[in-house]
Amino acid sequence: MTATGFSSAISYRATAFIVAPLLVLVVIYGCLWPPGVPTAFFRLQNGAKTTEITPKDELEAALEGVAMDNRTLVIAILNKAYVEQKAMLDLFLQSLGEGEDTEFLIDHLLFVAVDQRAFNRCRTLELHCYKLVTDGVDFSKEVFYMSDAFNNMMWRRTLFLGDVLRRGYSFIFTDMDVTWLRNPFSQLYPDGEDLQMSSDLYYGNPFDNSNFNTGFYFVTANNKTAALFDEWYARRNNSKGMKDQDVLQKMKKEGAFTRLGLKVRYLETTYFSGFCQMSQDFRKVITVHANCCVSMNAKLIDLRSVLEAWKVSNSNGTSNATTAWPPTEITPKDELEAALEGVAMENRTLVIAILNKAYVEQNAMLDLFLQSLGGREDTEFLIDHLLFVAVDQRAFNRCRTLELHCYNLVTEGVDFSREVFYMFDAFNNMMWRRTLFLGDVLRRGYSFIFTLSHSKPFPDMDVMWLRNPFSQLYRDGEDLQMSSDFFYGNPFDNSNFNTGFYFVTANNKTVALFDEWYARRNNSKGMKDQDVLQKMKKEGAFTRLGLKVRYLETTYFSGFCQMSQDFRKVIAVHANCCVSMKVKLIDLRSVLEAWKVSNSNGTSNATTAWPPTEITPKDELEAALEGVAMENRTLVIAILNKAYVEQNAMLDLFLQSLGGGEDTEFLIDHLLFVAVDQRAFNRCRTLELHCYNLVTEGVDFSREVFYMSDAFNNMMWRRTLFLGDVLRRGYSFIFTDMDVMWLRNPFSQLYRDGEDLQMSSDFFYGNPFDNSNFNTGFYFVTANNKTVALFDEWYARRNNSKGMKDQDVLQKMKKEGAFTLLGLKVRYLETTYFSGFCQMSRDFRKVITVHANCCVSMKVKLIDLRSVLEAWKVSNSNGTSNATTAWPPVRGICLHDTTSKHTATKH
């Protein structure tokens, strides 16, 4: 073998030795290669052209076909509702076609269709289309804000967009209701930003803004943004009732952006504008988003106005004209406007109901209310036109869960999820905030039916709608149509109207009415809004404002106070003249059951089950209490007999003190006089006060009864029994003897710190939680199981306490530990505020009441109490309540020495 041949042989063998093992390794590697892993790096070279061995998946192919050279594209979600003829898709494409340097972007825009109809339309238009399949979810209809379908679509979108980022594609995401007037890439920053987001409202800081909007944003593909979208999507299960944007805002607040090392920029509304905050500069505006706008119909109208204004302003081709910009037809809508527009009928009419935590519990009033609307005669469609105004977060969340139309009425510093007490700031804020809100609705040009109840601290939806009420509401120029507790035949004059159900037409007169109604709040402290409106009517405000008011017949707009007897005519049934929610629910369910039975033949002519027999009219006492009590079921109670009602006697003096006191006159409307004889009852009614006739067989309370006589003790024990009955009915009350002068509103000084009982003192020595010198002539008791048990035990002691007055028995019970045993929290009131002849307050600026204790006969009490009122008038004459020249009163019989302890018998 020659040297050359030997060398060639060695070379050949060496090559074979190297290549053969490599071929074996390739075969083995190919067999072991995991399925599903791309093999794109295996390529066969054929000049400059390459062919992949494994085909790309559908999404990858779509992205690659649309993206620019820098792997950037635009993405929009498309569903059936957007692709109708002359709908959102057409307008969106029109804006791209007519914008400055925007038409080419259509080639880089991927439409992600969430239903077959959208996909077909997309392909017909020869756009870049990708079909997003979501099992078990139908995205083919317009989906309404915060519905389950809306949230499902949003989260599916988030998952999809995260997938796009993981594949290395950056993108602008745009809602279909964004009009593109210029190329946005010219204004997007290339300074290392990971995320650039549009803003609903922009206040100057491009690096911190809580008002961002996920309807338009640009995201750069990298590990940080992929991690953001992964975490965002993972939050969905713990964020029920929240839309994806809310979740992202929460993540930002909790520091997720910082933790992930994201550089985020918030885009200025001067460039990236919207209906929430419209750009005023035509030369700078790039996009306009129909945010702060609800329905698609409204968005289309206003976005067409945007394009029209753009064409006019841009007609000279220089972009310098500003004559038509911003479009004058578009007024940025706030949240309320958007809510009203989304709910109202074409004639700008809607139904409004107030909602709070207590009424959204399972099987509570909200469910029953919706049940009455659902399936009734021409009422179900009204749910689409009913705006639930939630006064706390729990109510708002439940409302959104049920996919109703919801508006969150926020009042700073007030929590409406708990009980708020009447005449305290929290309650007054709630009540007047409601009146202000409804006036705002009228000013925006919306007429409405308002439905609620005033028997509670919170309004509830205790009106069952059996038929469409609009069929019976009059259209003869009426400005206001109001339901009635009692109707006596005159539709144009009725003092028994009820603001639990009324229809108001939006016009200048009704706006003026609600403005005046709200303006009265400062001079009507402690009065509920219905009382204020009744007072305005009585003073002629309706006539002065030129209002045409109709009071609705109870035959049609019925209630428990006066039940309709005609099944064929009844439209609505209001649970007025009824107390607790539990009772209302029971009786309203009876109403619906009777309706079903009577209506079972489908002709509405059956009357066999109507009116519902299960509803029992209230007894006289319940009606009296309900008519007097404040909205938190609190009232004032005084006992009245013949001796007190004579001319210029104790009753007149008592009323004089209430009429002339500071913030006390309104309390007369919430004061129940319990008459123990016919003469007292007649006099009470003559004075048009709230009166209840307490009948006690075999006992004559018509004369003055003297201290510790049998008649006195009988009257005291009958009083105790009566007051226990009031507590059992769920009413809290101040009890006051008639010989107490009310100089100021006592509720301002009564405590709301869980006290069950607050009692006045004959003498007070500094300890508000232990005092044996209490007096039952003035006290405040909260209705609950503990106080009911106290009054039951108190009354039960009468037979073993002969010769003892009721106050002595109660003091004995306290000494024996009954208060502690019952778990009562008792506070004893300071005589500086709740004064009496036993220990007179020295401070005119603080004194609230003066009790003629330590004084015997009525004649003497009258003399000295008149001195008290005279001294009050003199000291208060300058209107500042700071004068002290005439206080305390020193002239009188029992008042001969106000600095020492009296030895007179106390009562």
C-alpha cells in the first residue's frame, strides 16, 4: 500500500469512526425527544429559506402573521354584539381608516373572536382573526358590566394575553370602544417601560395613578410582565364580584408592581382621552375611549360624534383647526349618569330602590321583592329599568352578584351597614343624603318611581309589585303622584300620603321641590323627610311651586294600613302599618300566595283568596306606636289624666316648654300621650296630639292622685305593665312625667354606648354607673330582651310590695342585684344636665330638663315650673344660651333654696 493510499485509508476510517457514533446519537436523541416540545432548531438548509419540521400552533401562526418586525401587534376582543352591521366594529375600523397614520395598523391588528358569529364576520372582512374557544361559556351576546358573563370574558382575556406575552410578543390591547385618531406608537415611551396604561382621570403624575383603565394599554413582553399576568389571573378565584381591572388596581395598591420590578407609566388624557376626562387639545389627542358610558347604543352615538368632530377639525389637513373640538354633544358622564343612562327607559324614566345589608340576606326582602316582579303581569321587564342604590358595600356586592343594576351611594364618614340612631349625625346624613341624591336624579332630567319604606332606620323594599304600576299612573300633567296610607276619596288633597312609593316627573318645579326639601334639613333636625314634606305641604309649598300633585287610591296602590278589596284592580301592596322585617316578610309572602291562588285561572277575575286572610290588622296600640315613633323605633311617652289637662295646667306648661326649648318642638310629633281617663283623651285629641286611651277596668284615674294613695299605686303599676308591653313590641322610649320641663333636646346627651337603661337622678354624686338616688320620672330605655325581662320582673313584684311605690320596688331590685343578674348596663344621668328641684343644675349652658321632684302638690309644682320657664326665657333672651343672669331660678315654693338638699318627700 502506498503512503498516499495508507493515509487515505486512515482518513476514511477516522471519518467513519466519528460520523457513525454521531448518527447513532441523533437516532437515539430523536427517539427520546419529549412529545410537544418544539423542534424548530432542526432545520434543513436550502439557501436562505428554512422550513420547520413541526408546524406552529394556530395562535403562534396568527401572532407571527400579524406582528411587526419587532414582534409587536395590536389585539382587540370581538364578539357577536360588536360585529352587527354599523355596530362597534365598523366604527372602530372607520376610525383606523380615517385617522392620521393609522390605516397601516389594521395589518398588525389581531381580532380575537370569542364566538362563531364574530369570527365569521371577521373573516368576511378579510381581517386577521383568531378564534378563542372557551368551553361552556357563551360570549355571543352583549355582556353587561359586572355580570358573570362579563367577568368570565374578562378573565379569559387575561389568560389569553398572558399566553401572548409568554410567546415573546409585545402588544397594545384595545377595547373596541376606543376610537383611534392618530398612531399611538408615536406617543408611547421607549424608555424601558414594561407597562403603559390609559387613565380614566389623570392628575399630572405619569408614574402613580389609581385611576388607570385596562381598556387601552401597551405591554412589553418580558419575564416581569409575564409574571404580572400570571399573578393577575391567579387572583380570580379570590376576587368574586370584582372585575379584572379592580383586581389589578388592588395588586398595585398592595405593591405587586414594585415587587415584580415593573416600570409602569400612566398615559395622559390629553393624548389618550376618554369620556371620563375629555382631551381639550385637538392637535394632541390620539385616542378617545368611551369609558364612563354604559350601553353600546349610547357609546355608538357619542363615538360617532367624536369622529364627526374629528373630520370637521381636521378638514384643512393641518391638524390646527379647533373649531369643532372637543365634540360639544359629549358631556363626560360621571358614575351616576352612566348608571342612570344604562337603566332608564327611552323616555328617561326608571325605578329606584334603596338597598342595605339587612335586606340582601338570603330569603330576605330583596329576594321577595324580586319574586314579586318576576313572572307578574307585565312587571318582569321592569327589573331592567330598576336601579338599586346600595348604601353599604355588602349590599352593593350582593346586588352585583345578582347581576342587577347597582349604584354605590357613598357618604363619607358614615357606615350604613349598621343601625344608625335617629337625630344623630350619622342618621341625618343618611336620610338627607338620600333626598339630595334623588334631587340630583331629577336635575339630570330623569323621572322615576321611588319605592321604599320609612318604618326603619333604613329603607326597605317592602312593596310587592303585582302589576305594572305605569298602567295606572296618570299622564295628565301631574308632577308628583304619591301613595296613601289611607285614602278618603280626594285624589288632590290628602294628608295621609306616604313617601314609600311615589312617581315624580323631572321638571323645574319638582327640582325646586327637592331643592327646598333638602334645604329644610338644617331647620328640621330630627324630623324624618316624610314629616318635613308633610309640613311643607301644610305650609303651602306645593301650591306656591305650582305643583300638580295626585294622591293614589289604595284600591290600586294598596297597603296593610288600608288593604285593597278588589283583586282585579290591585297593583302594589305596601307593608306599611307593620313593624319588624320578620313580620313584613311573613305577611308579604301571604300576599304573594294569595295573588297566585286568585290569579291561578289566568284571567285575574278570581277573588277566592283575596284579600289574604293571614294578614291581621294591627291593634290600636301598635298603630299608635308606629304613627309616633321615629324611624329607629324610638318615641317619648307621657301619662295624662284629667287633672293635667285643665286649662293652664300641667299639660299646657309641658307643651310650652317643648315649644320654646332648643331643638325640642319637633319632639311633639314623636310624643305619645297615654290618657288614663276619657276627659284626658278628649282634651288630647282636641289639641291634635298623638293620643292613646289606656283603659283600666274598675279604676278611676280622672282625678289628681296623691302620692302613695291606692289610686297612685294602681296608676303607677298600670303604667309599668303598659311600658313593658311597649318594649315587647320592639320600641325604645323616653318616659317622662308631666312635671318635667324640656329646655333642650335630651337625645343629644343620652349615651349610645350599649346602655340598656339611662335614668335621671334626684341627687348625683359623680358615679354614672352606681346611684341609689335614681328617679323614674324621666328615663330612657332601649328595647331588648334584657329590658323586657326587667319590666316583667318589676311588674311581678307588685303583689309582694304593698305600700311601696314602683320606684321603691325598682330600687330594691337593684339593691338585690337584679340589674347585674339580668346583665343590664345602666347609666345614671348627671343633674348638671337632667336637673330637678332636689338638686338644681347651676349651669344654664348645660341644663336640658328640670323635674319638679322634691315637691308635692300640682299647684306648687305649676308655680315653680313657671319660674323655671321664665328664668329660661330671660337667660336665653340673647339667643346665645350664654347668659346666666337669671339662672338658676330662686323664687318659688319648692325652689326657696336651690343650694341645699330638700327634705320634702320625693316623687
